[in-house]
Amino acid sequence: MLSSQLIFFLFFFPNLIFGALFVTSDTPLNGTIGKEFNVTYSARDHSFSISDSLNRKVFWTTDYPNNEFLRIGWGDFRVSEQDGNYQIEGRDSLIETDTQTIDIVEWVSKTEKDQCKDQDSKKHKDKKKNKANKKMKDSAESFLRIQGSLWPMKSTSFMYRCHYEATFRVVNASLQISVETDSKCLGNRLIFSFGAGDDDVQFMGMGESYTKWLLRSQIVPVLTSEQGVGRGLEPLTSFMDSQTPGSGGGWNTTYSAIPHFVSTDLRSVWLEDNFFSLFDFAKTFPDTIRISTIQNACHMEPVQLHSTLRLFARDDPVALIETYTNTWSGVMQETPLWAMTGGAIVGWSGGTESVRSLWAQLKSAGVPLAAFWVQDWCGLRKTDFGERLWWNWVLDEGHYPGWRDLVAELEGFGVQMLTYINPYLCSVRPPNATRWLFAEALAKGHLILNSSGDPYILTSATPDFAFATVDLTSERARKWYSEEVIAKSLIGGGLAAGAMTDFGEYTPFDGTFASGESGFQVHNAFPGLWTQTTLLAIQGCQKSGGQTPLFFHRAMSAKSMGNANMFWMGDQLVTMDQYDGLQSSLTGRLSSGLSGLAKSHTDIGGYTMIDKDGYQYLRSKPILLRWMEFSSIADDIFRTHMGNLPKKSWQINSDNDTLQMFARFVKIHQAISKIRLQIIQDETTTKGLPTTRHTWLNYWKDPNALNITNQFCLGEHIVAAPSFDIEDLTASSSVQVYLPNSFQDSGTTWVHVWSARSYQMGSQIKCTSPIGFPCLFFRSDFLNTQLGSSVFNSLREI
């Protein structure tokens, strides 16, 4: 029932509250939430703000025009998928509520929770209740609960009221805002709004944002998908879209969409939900951040909407990441030492003799070798698209005769064997297969189903390549896949020391899942379920006394980090550009590092090649060399890939010069790995900090640091500026480098590795970058340590 105040304003002054927050409760909206947060209400403009009790920083406010903090949206939402590329229709609301009322304010004590539940049924004007609320408000353990309504007052065609309840409480030193509507809500999206801060405040993160580091004035969708080929590089992107809708991608398509960002005014904000969501960074309204969660497709059926937002403020960027990773995402698992320090992980294929032949070449060239990575261990099948893997995850001993002997021989030289797996199973039985995993999963009820109760069959590239998805929402299915498939068929009995654990982006929105959840809830969560499954396999190996396997994932969700011991940046185009090439992988690495992706790497040389209808993107020697150079510093493991067109691609053994340069870069990577291991021990394992990171993370007080995207820091004490010049590999090639200022010690300088020349902090310099000598600088105070001086000298001796 509307209060007399609200009825009065509706009748006489409607424009005062349309598009506004209106408080009708008699209970003051001022107080504390726990010991950490202060709530302040301004009756003058009907806005309220929340500040941190320790640093007195306001990190959540409704002090902006249209100052409601919740909206409900209506609008059809449709998703179509082909080959992991998603076409979205109805992303924007057709109608939104524009007026919010706060009718009931309750300051609730945790210790008096049961008493408060009894009081909930009373009217908010009850004086006894208000007196009790004040008593509870003074409790240090109090939380805030408000109730009210949402109205589309400006709509002339649709009049509707939705009731909501919002709870503000302290969870792990952050503010949690949980919202739930009544069960008769006719919307399909819930929208949070809060102040964006000053005009110069920037926002970064959102998972692997490959093209844009700074996100203000952008709208970022949270949808795990194929990243696309081209991603804005024209005319390639348009050509790819003409072949398969959506396959060109865009600047914001990504395998790893994480609903989390940090800001330059030192806030960290994330959704706890896995729904498809939109983060509007002050684009629609210049002073407002809007976060929309779209929870179902049909907008005119009564439903209950719910969403949970978390946020906090800290005094520096390192503390932002440490708090987020230690209280939400988790810190990454331990990576096997051999993978980071043992040398190159060489991607190869073609059968047993092909691997032996390359091994002989690598030994002859003096290449330190950690492992071979062999994708086609499970055999090849002919499709209309070309040769593809049998997605059955059983060793094909016809393709790799003597596999176990090869693995044992490699291990005798300290070289591991890695393979490949994903969470999909081919629906066609491979010839001569000893196991058909699709049939096993179907019999056990471990597959995602369609609306008819049959296995949900997807296709990839061509209709003859069909597969089903293991339903990892089921704990039983995860256990089966980790124990009966990964443990027994992949890494059991000395078959391999790990694998590329690919995909996770193809989960259908209209699937039927064992958990009972909808596809809207499962789609973005599935990469996290995939990493949970591989973590079970890791833990199984550790419990049985075996070595920790290496699993490197492509897709991630917010909870993936705590389950995985390695990621890789996905399928980049064999170019140097910022759209889909090497530069995009760097930007993606810097962005995702803010959300806990601490250890990752690239496919050296890139993966995606095109040679069709006049479009030719093939890996050249200069591209491969520059990529090796980049990875020798930036990547946590040094892994090559033959690419999707290996016979048309320049490979590490295409000529002797390439092989010799490959050996050099592997040795550089090994030397740098000593520093990387120290960073992991001191900062990654405990704080979740990335090894390769943006300059802003440690040098945020330097005003020049934020806008840098073409260089990076390795920890705090090394600056690297990769060259993307493939036209000139000689000493005449150069890059511009900014050497950040710590503002701590005026005597500290940056020292160039190859010339040993010192430069003042805050300098912008021109650095020569002939191939083999990446622009690399050590802080002088780090050179005074045993580790710093040792690695510095080792690099100069290579």
C-alpha cells in the first residue's frame, strides 16, 4: 500500500520522483553495517552513500541524476549459437522501471535475527519496531535490510509495480548487496546502478579483455564464447561473419568473461551471479555504472529475480587483487616446476616417428626441452572441414604405436609428455576404439540433455562433426570424468603428465542440466565446473603420491582461478595487431591479471591462419621469431603450437636459423624463470598477483603508468617492452619504453640488460630491439640482490 506522502507527491509533483529514489520509511537510513561500513542518507536529494569506516572512502553512492539504485527491465532476449559463436538479440531493455521506493528500513542484528524475523511482518510505521530497529542499529554486528517497490512511472503503455528486498551485509571484509524480487515480477533482468566517480576515474578488468584496457564509456557483455577471428580487424572480420554469423567476433568477445572490475579510485566490484550480464561503464548515463543481469528469455511470465553484488575499497591496487582472490576467486594452484623451468614445451603431431625425428633435431640444436605436447594422441578423423581429432580421449595406438615406450624414453631424459582433452564427446563411435566414452556417459546419465530428454548434440564447423557435452553440473559426472576418463585414460599408467584442457564455452542456454539450473545460470559457470573437474584429477594424483599434472585451460569463469594451475590466452591470429594478434594477447593478459589470472601463456607463433577466397594470414618466420621473443619474458611456460594450417606455417625447425633462435629464447625464458618462481612464492601464491602485470599495478601513483598497454612488468622490478616489428629484425628496429617512477628513492634507476646503461625513473626512451635482444630493464635496487644480479648476468651471457 502506498504511503500518504508518496500519493501526495505522485499527484501534485510527479516529475520530482519519476526517475528517482524515494524514501517513505520513518526509520533513518543512517547507521553502520557491521564495523566496516557507514551508511549516510541525504534527505535533500533522496540519495545515500556507503563509505569504508577505515579509510573513510565513499565507494557506493546514489548521488547522481535518476538516483535509484535498482531497476527491473523488460525485453525479449534471444541467443543463437553456431560453432561457439553467439548472436544476441534483445540485449537492451524495452521498458525499465525508473522510480524506486524504500518503504521499510531495518537495521538487523545477527544475534537478534529470530526476533527481527518476527518484527518483519509488522508495518514499518510501528513505533515499537522503530525503537527495536534503533537498538539493533547500534550493534556492531548489524546489517541493513530494506524493502520497497520499483515502478515504470514514465511508461505510458505499461503500469506495473514490483516489490523487492535488498540486504546489505559484511562478507569477508567486503560489502555484499543481495537483491530479491517477489515471485510475481514480470521482468527478466535486474539492474544495479551506482555512482561512477569523478570523470577521470577509469575501469579495468572483466576477464580477458583483449583489445581495450580502459573501459570507461564502454558496455561490456559477460558471455563466455569463442573469441572470434579478426575481432575488428577488417576486412577479415566481415569476411568471417559472412561465412558463419558471429565468427568474426568483436573487441569484447572473449573465452573468459568475468563479472569483475577494479577502478582507478581503488574500488573492486563483482557479481556473484553467473547470468549473462552487461556492465555499462558510464556510457548510457555519464556518471553512473549500470550492471544488468538477464535471467530468462521471456519477459512477460511472473518470475522471481535475484542477484548479488560485492564491492569494497582499498588503499592500493595490490590490496584490491589480494582481497578479491583470497575471498572470492581463489588463488591459482601449484604449477609443476618442470613446466616453468625445464625448457620448451613443443607442440607437435603426426605420429611416433614424427615426434622422434623432431626430438633428435632439438637435441642436436641444444634446445632445453621440458615436454612434448601432442594433440593427436587420440587419433584423427576425416570430416568435410578436414582432419580433426577424435573427441573420444582414448589413446590411438594405430596412430602412435609404441606410445608408452616413447613416453618412458622421454622421461629418461627429463622430458614429459602432454596431450589434449575437452569436456565434449563425439557421438560417432571411432573405428577400433577400445572405449566409446559417449556411450558410457549416456548410459550413466552424464550428458547435457535437450528439451526432449535426449543428448544435446552440437556440431563444430561442419554437420558431420557432432558431439555431446558432459554435464559437469552433476557432482557424479565430474567424479566420473576426472577418475574414469582423465585419470585412467589420459594420465594414468604413465600415459602423460598433463594436457591442454580446452573449451568450455559451448554450453547451450536451452539445455537441461542435472543441477536443475537453467542455461542462463550454467553457461558462464561451465568453465569453472571444467576446472573443478581437472582439479579433482590433480588432487587424485597428489593423494596417490604421483606428480602434479599440468592442465592448461582456455576458458575461465570467476571461480576458475582457485582450481587451475595454468591458463593460456586462446587462439590468436598470426599477426602482431591489437585486434586478434600478439598485442591483443598482451592486453588480455594484463586485464585478466586484475581478476586472479596469475599464470598464463600464449601459443607461440599464434594459432589461427586463413588461406581462403583471397584472404591469406599465414605464419611467417618474422612473426614466429618476434612471438618467441615476447614469450621468453611474458609467458609462465614456453609452449609452441603448429597452428591450424601446419603445412603452410613457419615452424620452429623450418630452417637452422629459426632453430638456433628458438634455443636462445628458451634459455632466456629459463633464466627469467628464477625470478618468476620468486614472484609466485612471494606474491602469487599468497596474494593472487599476476607474474606478468600492468605497470599501473605497482606504479599506480605515476600518472603516466595507467595508459601504457604496449609494455609490461614482470613483478615489480622488471620492465619489458616487446617489439611488434616484423618488417625489421635488425638493430635499426626500436621501441619506445616508459620507465615508471616509484617516487620512493631518488637514487633508484632502471638498468638496460644488454647495454648495462642506467636510466632515471620516469624516463621515456628509445630502445633498440634487434631480434634476440628484447627491451628489458632491471631496477637498480633489485640488481643489488643475489637473485637480481645472478639473473642479470646470466642473461648477458646467453
